[in-house]
Amino acid sequence: MEATMVIAKLAAILYLAVGLGILLSPTHYRSIYKEVISSPTLTYFSALMALFFGTLIVLFHNIWVQNWPVLITLIGWIGMLKGTIILIFPKSLKIWKPLLDHNTGLMIGGLIAVAIGGVLGYFSLLS
């Protein structure tokens, strides 16, 4: 359970910070995303980071339970899948571009990140 709490605390802080950043500065985050998808180097390193951290989470926290810690496992598997897909199909990032060209898609992403961070923060930091 110690790994669960450490990963949950770290993920809560990251998701809350990024989610709030997206909600409060959507133009900034939209420009970051446009830069990443237009640069093969940034796309490659983004995919490597997703694969690396996703794999790290799965190696240390591959716990399938009917409780909140499964969120951490899902985040790890999604990171591994995302990184692998982007490394194999780098242009796949462009499918998200239409959603992020408008504030609605970006705001939904920010709200999802805040919600994930809030849930993980509640269980790891407050309870």
C-alpha cells in the first residue's frame, strides 16, 4: 500500500496542477500541444515519457482491485498504451487537434485532469 500512496500523491499533485493550468491558461496549453504535434522530436520524447512512466507505474503498481487504487493501475496502462501508439504511429497525435482547437475540448480535458487529481488527492492526502 505504500507504493499506492506515493504514486497517488504524486499523480494528484501533477493532475491538479496541469488541470488547473489548462482551465486557467488554455491558450498557453493549446500552443504547447500545437508545438508538440508539429515537432517530431517533441512527439518522440513525449511518447518516450508516457511509455517510461506508464511502465514504471505498472511495474510497481499493477493492482486490480475494486477500489480507488485501480485508478493508478489504469493510469499506468493508459500511459504505456499511449506511449507505444505514439512511438509506432507518431501522426496519431493529430487526431486530437480538432478537439483542442476549440476551448470546449481543452476545458473538458482540464476538468477531467482536475477530477482525477481530486479523487487521488482525496484518498491519498486527505483520508
